[in-house]
Amino acid sequence: MLDIRKNNLLLILSNDTIMKPPYEITPKILKLITSISEKIGEVKANYLTKQSPLLRKQNRIKTIHSSLKIEGNTLTEEQITALIENKRVIGPEKDVLEVLNAIHVYEKLDRYNFSSDKSFLKAHFELMNGLIESSGKYRTQGVGIVKGTNVEHIAPPFENVPHLMKDLFNYLKDSDELTLIKSCVFHYEMEFIHPFLDGNGRMGRLWQTLILMSEYPVFEFLPFETLISKTQDEYYKSLALSDKSGKSTIFIEYMLDVIEKSLNNLLNYNNRVLKDTDRLDYFLNLGIKAFNRKDYMNIFKDISSATASRDLKKGMEMKMFESIGHLNKTKYVVK
């Protein structure tokens, strides 16, 4: 077995020619992986993988809004909602097209194969179609990232991009690597290679979601892009520091922290300000057929008993379920 460094990517060459980009497992990474694994178990235990259509729609809007906002898109969540509902929106033509493309891609995530470079190029074409001439194609010129007057990053020569990306996709097929780690490593290394003239950032975030979904379907509903959008300075700093160190360790720590906090937000869904119909819609989509007020309040822990009673009365009026019994012995049966 021979270790060599090529364009800042560590290649471990054996008979199988397996590429393993360089990183270290730090105590922080171990702690975050443990916490994330526990929270994913908690998510499953609380039936949050069976989310309501409303919550799925809300999270998809947040994902699209946050990922494109990082790239300078000016449309609001309300405007994105209108576009999803096929309504007209007044805004910059480029921004509207970016959102329409993203809606198309995120609504059909199951079409893409996370370990296929062909699928990767197809997703880039659909995400960037009409925005750049080279959508769906690797770049054929050198690129660098400039911030202010400083050159932050010079990407590998364009001639190397196809085989560097092929190596990276071979790495994704390594079953010995933890999916959580693999998703962060791919995100960083893809950003380092910078395979496209434009759209690298949104593709990195999209593909990390797909990699995570391959083992944890709940990540389809987890808009971690929202937290990246709120911590953009840290996002770019972690990329730059990883570049400087020649390994993705710092970026892995940053992304795992983002994922853990996003899972926390998902588990704290009950703390959000919701309308009664939102809560009822969410609750009924858990698949519960019979329940009492206490069961309802166990899902929405921060509402008062009076609010729970009003919600249940509203559900009765809307004929979502019927009641059996009286006072504190009342049971509700879903029709």
C-alpha cells in the first residue's frame, strides 16, 4: 500500500485503488457523532420520519431559501412558497430561475444516485440549467476564489477534474467509512476541486444531503442549510482552514456541529409557534388512531391544557376525529 498526495487529496493506493481523502478523528468529532446518532434514534422514536406534508413543504422551502441565499439569491421564503404554488412572483429573472430549478431538483431527490458521477452531473445540469452555458459539465478552464483583494483558493487544474471527481465517487462507495463522515468529506473535497464554473456550493450542500439520506431518510426533511446560512463566516472559515491544513478535519467538525444543531431544531419542532391546524395536521400524520388529551400534549409539550382543548375542539369541528366519553376520560378516535 502506498500513500501519495495529489492536488491536496491523499490517495491510498492498494490493489483496489481506493482513494481516502485526509482527515483526523478528533474528540470533538467523536462526541458529535455520538450525539447525532442518539438524536437520529430519538427522531425515529418520535415518528418524525413520518412528517406531515405541511412540515415537509416548510422544510423544503427553508432548504431552498437558505442554500440559494448563501449564493446571493434575494427571494424571500414567501416568494419561494408562491413559486412552489405556481404563482407569479416579481423579482430578478436570474433569482426566479435559480429557485425554479432548485424546486425541480429538491422535489425529486430520489432520482439521484449519491455514488454516481453521472447522476451528479445530471443534478448540476438541472440546478444550473439556463443560468450558465456549461451546466452539467465539468469546467474546462482554471478557477480561483477571490475575496476582496486576496486569492483564497486556487482549484486544481481543469485537466485533473474528471479523474479527481471519479476518485471521490469511488471513495463514496467505501462501505467501511461512516456515512456522517463521508458526507462531510465529500462536501469539502468537492469544494476544493471546484469542478464547475458555478454552482459548486449548492451542489456540495445538495450532495451531502443525498449521501446522508442514503442511510438516514430523515435528512430529506432536515434543512441544515438554514444554519449554514446563519453561520456563513464560519462555513467559509472552516473551508479555508481545511485548505491550509491540507485535510478536511476542521470542516468535518463544523458540518457535524451544524447537523447536530439542525437535529435539535427538528426535535424541538414542538417549540415553534404553530397554528392549531398545523399541530392537528402534524399530529394526525403520526398515524395515531386513538388518543386522549394527554397523548396530544405529550407531542406538543409546550402548549397549555387549555390550548390542547381548543385544538381538539377545532379538530372535532373539522371532523378530523370523533370523541368517546366525557371530561378527563374523553378519547378521540380518528375517522
